[in-house]
Amino acid sequence: MSKTRVAILISGRGSNMMSLIEAAAAPDFPAEIVTVISNRPEAHGLARAASAGIATLAVDHKAYADRPAFDAALDAALRACEAQIVCLAGFMRLLTPAFTQGWHGRMLNIHPALLPSFKGLHTHERALAEGVKLHGCTTHFVTAEMDVGPIIMQAAVPVLDADTPDTLGARVLAQEHVIYPASLRLVCEGRARIEGTRVVIDEFALGDRALVSPSA
Ligand code: GAR
């Protein structure tokens, strides 16, 4: 079985990146992580990826005049390593429509909320302020609009009365580390098909597609 070549884009600590790297270490995983690229040279995730034996690269957005110039450099780096799929894992830069169009159907993102609720930043604070009883995370294909795009998987967690953004965020993050590798597997196995604004999963049990974590 030839493995799909996957590049991961990060901006920070890279815990989701590590969940993908660790999943991809399994012999039966359909993807290999060929490179990790950060727009921030100081991102802790770069050192973690290097320790795991993955090639790393910093493409510092501050070195480019504008967004199109940065995205062109990023695109060139991804094509140079012959990436077939790109996973955004805590990559905190807006991407141009030209870039997202170029990777349509081949770029995934993870977001720490049950989209389409709570796009953008500070999702756990906002979930607590709204008093929602369920919160969670979403993987989706990337489109031109931020945190919008066909949803691949979601996991829900309970919101507890005593939660702080940190405790809630930790509960969500644990589920991010479950659904991101599972989503990448689906995509690389060709089982997640975009149909309009939705993703149709082939031969996959519903219970695995929408996980509800019963534990706090
Ligand atoms: C994760 O919670 C991820 O879902 C979020 O940033 C965090 C990165 O943590 N991404 C977004 O908010 C994108 N809209 P990590 O570096 O430990 O994976």
C-alpha cells in the first residue's frame, strides 16, 4: 500500500500535530507525515516534530510583503515536498482564496468547537459565556472562508458547571486528538467524499462519525 504524503502546518505547540505523527507511525495508517511547516520559527511544535524524526521547515510570514507572497512561498514548499494532503493543526494564519482553491478537497483543519458554532478565536470562553451544555471539536475540509467547509467529523463533550476555559479546553483537546487522526485516515482511504457543502462517509459506522464523550 502506498501511503499518502501529508504535510502539517502549525503555528504553536503542536499537540494535534503530534497526534497525527503518532497515528501515522502505525504500519496500517494510510498516510505518512513528510514535513511539518510553521509560519512561526519559534513554534514549539517544530522541535517536537524534529524529535520525532520528521522534516521541518519555518516559512516566516513576517519575511513576506503580503499574504499572497507568503501563501505563494508556502505553496512552493508544499509542492517541493510533494505533499498530497495538507493538515492545518493550530495554524493561525488566514489563507488567501487562491491558496485554499489550489488545495481544494486536499486540505483539512481542526477547530475547537462544534461548527458552525463558535468560529474564530476563544471558543471555550465563548461556549461558557453562552451557557451551552455541549461543546466539542470539528474536522473539516478547508474552503476560502475561515472555519467554514464540509465537516468530516465532530466530537462532543459535556460542559460542566465548574468548568473554566482551561478545563473545558482540555476536555475538548483530548477529543481533537481522537478525531483528527481518524479524519485523516478516512480522507486518505478515500472514504470521505465532498458532496456540495457536505462530506459523505462511505462504509463507516455512524457511531464512529459523531462521537459523544460520556466522561468529563
Ligand atoms: C487546537 O485546539 C486547535 O483546534 C486550534 O488551535 C489549537 C492548537 O493546539 N485551532 C484553531 O483554533 C483553528 N481555528 P495544538 O498546537 O496543540 O494542536
